[in-house]
Amino acid sequence: MEQIADYVNALVNAKEELSSHSKEVSKLAYEFGIYLGLGLKDLNNLKVGGMIHDIGKVEIPEHILFKTDFLTDEEFELIKKHPLFGYEILQRTKHSFSKDVLEIVLQHHERMDGRGYPHKLKDKEINPLAKIVSLCDVFSAIINARSYKNSYSFEYALEEMKKGFGTQFDSELGEKFVQFMNQKYVNKINQHMTIL
């Protein structure tokens, strides 16, 4: 776990928004895994994989990673290599990461229709835990402001994500994610109302 903390620190040093995004994805993936009834091993892999899914971004120059203008084709191609960079970083460490964690890092931008990256995997070729982290990653990216975009509402995020069910995301898993997030949102409102 000490080396994982080192990677998170590398993200913090790169930029606070990367660190907070990684922590949010990790927490969300873990909670969604509980909602799905996954076992302890899978939950741990989701927590770790969610935390370091973007570790490959430490290999991307900051002037590209946090560019506020449109990326050139070459810059976007480099950004698309971050899952592969992350996988290679983890393979070089002394810590032995599970196959699931490695595949979360490598596959979190793959799509059901095979149009993702880096390997254009389809449907069942994609690790189920990577599919979970992908949903959480996109949700977090939509609701939080980035150097190049504004934040959007919880409701907007889910509606946008629904458009990708069956193409970008696994439809069945996507529907469960919407149910999970709606339940989480309702619980949060109820807790807030109890305090008032």
C-alpha cells in the first residue's frame, strides 16, 4: 500500500484535480461494487484500481494534460496512451498488482463497441471491473470542473451517460449504476433533511 500512496502523491504533485478525481473514482467504484454485491477481493481491486487508474497521466507533459484550448491530433493521441503508460509503470514496480488492477488501469477507456483505447477491445473482452471504473470515471469527469470545462449536475451526468449505454458502456451495468446513483442521491437528500 505504501507504493500506491507514492503513486497518488505523484498525481497530487502533477495537479490537485487529478488526485481528487482519482480518490472520487476509487470511492465511487468501491461503493458501487458493494451495491452490486461483489466480494471483498473485487472490492479491494476496485478501490486500488480506481485510485491509480490514471497513473499513466504522470507521463503526459502538463502543458498538454491541462491545456485549456483544443488538443491537436498529436496531443490527443498522446493522451490516449495514458492507460498503456499506467500499465507499464505498474509492471515496473516492486509491488505485485493483481491482474484485475492492471486491467482496470489498461482498459478503463475501452468501449463496448470496440471504439475505445488503447486496444479497441469489445464487450466481453473488457474486464468487468474496468467497466465499473469506466462508469465512475466518466461520471466524476462530468460533474467536476476541469481546466478545460465547467462542472455539470448529477442529473445531467446520468442523462449524458445513458446515451452511451450499449456503445460506450455495458447497458445492464449502466442501468444499475443509474439506480445506484439515484439511491445514493436520495439518501444524501434524506440525511440533509434530517439535519434540518
